[in-house]
Amino acid sequence: MCGIVGVVSNAPVNQLIYDSLLLLQHRGQDAAGIVTQQDRKFFMHKAKGMVKDVFRTRNMRALLGNSGLGQVRYPTAGNAFSEEEAQPFYVNAPFGIVLVHNGNLTNAKALKAELFNLDHRHINTESDSEVLLNVLAHEIEVATRGLPLLPQELFSAVARVHRRIKGSYAVICHIAGHGLLAFRDPYGIRPLCIGKGADGTHMVASESVVLEGTSHQFVRDVQPGEAVFIALDGTVHAQQCADKPQLMPCIFEFVYLARPDSVMDGISVYQARLNLGETLAKRVVSTVPPNEIDVVIPIPESSRPSAAQLAQLLGLPYREGFVKNRYVGRTFIMPGQGVRKKSVRQKLNVIASEFKGRNVLLVDDSIVRGTTSKEIVQMARDAGARKVYMASAAPPVRFPNVYGIDMPTSSELVAHNRTVEQVRELIGCDALIYQDVEGMKKAVGSLSKNLAGFDASCFDGVYVTGDISSDDIARLNENRVGAEEGQEDTSRLALPNHAD
């Protein structure tokens, strides 16, 4: 999961890209980077850390030009601690190309061998984004050999890229002296949308909130398999480049990843979470009689819409029982399980009066490892709760994700090969209520008529690209980002039952 943005304007874009990355900070907090272009020269700055820490005044002043792109990184493959793997990535031929990527290639290992043996290109990092850039660069070179760079040649190159690479990818690249090229994988697993400013500025970004937050008008989503080329004069060209595109976005975007004020593929993320709360309410009633629940309390932030809707439908009080310390890093960024456990109590504090002597229903967006849930249940008990019930707006996470969310291996997933009762015992709550998979798909899918389905692989084990086997998952897990030295837990993501 990363956040990407690209801009073509008739005015300097450094501040606009910086502001856009701040609006995408929730999608990645490991590293940030910006590249701009002036007179066919790229100016780049990237480093590990949050946007506000990576870019200082001197860095911003050095980012010259009226076009460029940026990324906030949340690593799912390669080396999480390497500055070299911060994006954008650059190759000098053909033309000079810089690229940012959100997603995960599932055949990166095979592609790396092809690039070396057949395309004669060198990959210097473990990042699949560098692989993607070099595949694209090779195909553009083949398409334009002896020819000027025209949109049709770019679209032909993207079509060949679609045939070569597998997995999820939303991509924005800048071709020196020509413009921005953006494209999305044939299933539209990762989001990408287009906007335009009153001054003629064109923007491509991961989420619509970036457009609205920078006073740009949302134009449309980039379609699955589609490529969009925005020339430096502002001319926009677009073409479908995939053979059999289908819109099957990652449903976890709507459950947790995206900001609630975004609209993705025509679906309001906030409304999707309200709908999840409505269907979850029906599940709660079948498990715990509402008269045995005194109060509904969300585990901030992503679960709030679902919890509020659930409370309203059940006629129960909705209260804030946890206060978030916004100056502590996100729990799932913590690289080691020991660090993660400690950070839960640093990040969340209870309002004891909302728990004391009450039967509380805690509502979370999802439960992945269960470690954070267990800690929060204990916090509620320590605050004096009589009974603690836990409800998850998402179904049990039973399978690894291979499309750009660093889910743990199957053995690390609390629901893998366990019944709901066994998970309840591990978490320590008095009752555990999960959303069901079909209910989740219906709750979100009812908001759009254009969907062919969802990638819900972490819930149902169905990988929409059709190329994933158990051996592939084992191999991909080998490339997961590592923990700091001395930490046993190698996952970067606890997909936390906590605040966004």
C-alpha cells in the first residue's frame, strides 16, 4: 500500500505535490519522495520518514518545474530500511523516465531474470517497483525505436507491459520532455483517479480526497487496464490497453485503507463503512441480545462509521471510549511485535467512565493478528467493564494478501485454521462477532453497478489474477520486508485494530 500523485501544470508544482502527499500520508509512512522536471532535467528528493520530516525548505526550493510526481511509501517487499528503495525510481533510457507505483507484482522474480537475460537491464534493489520501471522502459524503447514518442506508441508499450507483469499496480511515470503516463492493472485492484484544476492543472492520484483537498475537480477514475497520457501542454490522451479488463478493486480499501472522505470507483468509502455497520448489526443481534449491551464503543478511527451505524440500528448508546494520541506513529508501522504491543497503550488511552460497570461492545474494522485486539480487550476490563464483546466490520482474515498489503503469513493470522470460538478465547472477549464475506461484498458492492467483483483474497482465498499458488505465496513471503535486527516478528503490518 502506497500513495502516489502526478501533476502537469503551467506553474511550479513542488508545493502542490507536497500538499498532495500530506493528504496521502495514511497510505504510507515509511518514506516519501518527489521528483519535478524543468527543461528536460529531473530534480528529485526522497528519504525515509514522514512527508513533513523528509522535505525541508531547502529541498523544496530545489524541486524546480511545472510537472512532477510523488509517492508516500509503505513497503511490502524488498528492504524496508533501505533509502535506495524509496520512490520515485529513475532510468535514463529511453528518454529518461521516473516512476511511482502502488501495488505488488507477483511475478517479479521471473521478470528480474527476463530483464537480465533478455532485455539486458540491471536491477539494483529488491524493489518490484524498479522491476516494473525497467519492464516499462524496455517496452517503450521497443515501441519507439527509430520513431518519435507519440501517445499510440506509449499505449502499445503499456499493452505489452500488461501481458508481461502480474499482480496489482497503479502507476504514474514522467517521461522527460514529454509528460505523464498513468495506468492501472487490468483488474483495477489498486485505485487511481484523474482531476483538473481551474487553472488547467491536471492531476492523477491514488484517492479523490487529494483532488478535493487541493481544489481540483474530480474528473473520473482511471479504468482497469487503461493508460492515460498527459502531455506537458495539458493535452490528455487515453486508451484501453488490456485484453480483458475487469473492475475488481481491493475490498480492503473500503474496509480500512482509504480515507473515509474518498470516493473510489464510484463508491463512497464512508457510505461503504456505514453499510458494513448495518450488516454487522444483524450479525450482532444473532449472537448477543441488544439488551445485554450497554454501550457501543469504536476502536478509532476506521471503525467509527460502522460502529455509529450499528449503534443506531440497535438503539444503543454510541460513545467514544478510547482517546488517540496522534503524536505516536501508526501501530502497524512498528517493525517488531514487542514494539507493537507496547505502542498500543501509548497510542490509545481509555475513558474509564465509559467502561466501568458496563457491558461494552467494541467495534473494529478488522482483526488480523489478534494481538492488538487482545490488548484492547484487556484495557477495557482494566477500566472496569463487566463484559467485553468484540465485533469486526470485516470477516475473519484467513489468507495472506499478495497485492500490496503486507499481511502476515497464514500461520500468523489469528483466524487461520481456527474457529470463531477459538479466536474469541485467544482475544479474551466474552463474545466475538465477525462480518460474513458475502455480507461484506454485498454491503460495498451495492454502491456501484460497474463492478465485476472484488479482490477479497485475504478473506476468501480467491486471488483475482488467477496466478497464485501456495508455492507463490511462500516465495512472496520470502521477499516480505524484514524486521529490525533482534526482532522476531518480520511483518510490517499488524493491520491494526486501532486508529488510522
